[in-house]
Amino acid sequence: MNRKPLLLSVLAGAIVLFAAASWFVGRSEPLTDVATVPPEQVEALLRPYSPILGPQDAPVTIVEFFDPACEACRAYYPVVKDIMAEHGSAVRVAIRYTAFHGAGSDEAIRILEAARMQDVYEPVLEAILTEQPRWASHGAPEPGLILQIAGSAGLDVAAAQSQMLMPDVVAVMNQDRTDVETMGIRQTPTFFVNGKPVDPFGEAELRALVAAEVAAGDS
């Protein structure tokens, strides 16, 4: 029997194992040791007025820089909801408005703030995301549809038309716009977990960092 192919296979396998072991040993620090945002950015990361999904007093906070007109934000919404369901009362989500898609983003944010005043924030948010392809299509956006869509989810449209223009809403939008610049946000969604950036970006990375923070809180 010619043993040369067998020896080559064994050698190749050993090289792969060595490479994998080297990566494991040399990989980045444990997730719980990931650096948080610097002190000068803490205030810009999360404001007291920011909309919260989930328990207000949850020990783990996901901050999401979020644009209601962003397709990736729409795609990640069920992921975020699933993470919240997985960890129960341990996780909450804070929304930071990040209006990267022009007039449609601005109108959707104003409507969401009106929805918050009317205590129908989550159903309106879900309706806006579900119907996003209709009003935020890159080929033919129709931001005028958003109020109609929100109305179907329980928003009092007549009241909202006044609420959307209130100084408090404008103040929230202006402060969030400033904070987006301070934080250097370049894409949506961008996530932070207990002040730690999800970097590299990805669903698995988000899930892992949340799980690590929940476990750290339980220990």
C-alpha cells in the first residue's frame, strides 16, 4: 500500500488544526471585556427620553441607532424581538433615531413620536416596518402613505398631525441628529450592548454580546 497519500492527508489535517488553534488562542478578548464607549460619548449614546422597548429597568440595554426607512433595520427588527423574548426581563432596547434616508425617515420619526404620545408606539412601529417597501421604496418612495399606515395600526391621525409638529418632537430629532454625529454612526442599524459596540457587525455577534452581558449580570 502506498502510504504517501495517507501521510499527506494527516499532515494537512494537522495544519488545519494548528491554524484553528492559533486563531482560537489569538482571537480578540472575551466579549465581556470589550471596551465601552469613552466617557465623553456616554451621554450621546443614550438619552433619558429615548423610546424603550421592553422592561424599563432591564439590566442589559441594547441601543439601536435606527432608521425606520432602512431595509436592514426592518430585517433586524424580528432578530431584536427574538433576542428580547429569549432573555425575558433581562433585556431592553433603546431606539436612537438616525434619519439617513431623507424626508421619508423624518416623517416616519415624527409619526413614531406622535404614536408614543398616544401610547401606540410598538404597533405603529411594526406597521411602519411591515409596510416599509410601500412607502420607502428606493425606486418610488411615497412618504405620504406613512400616516395612513400608522392610522391602520391605531394612531389617531388627526391628533398626530398636530403632535408631529410639537417642539418636543423637533427637539428629539435635533438632539438625536447631533448624537449620531458625535457617536460617528455611519450605518443603520448600529448596535451597542451595555455601552459596548457590536463590532464586527452581525446577528451572531449581537446575540453573543447580549448573552455575555446577561450572563455577567447573573454571575
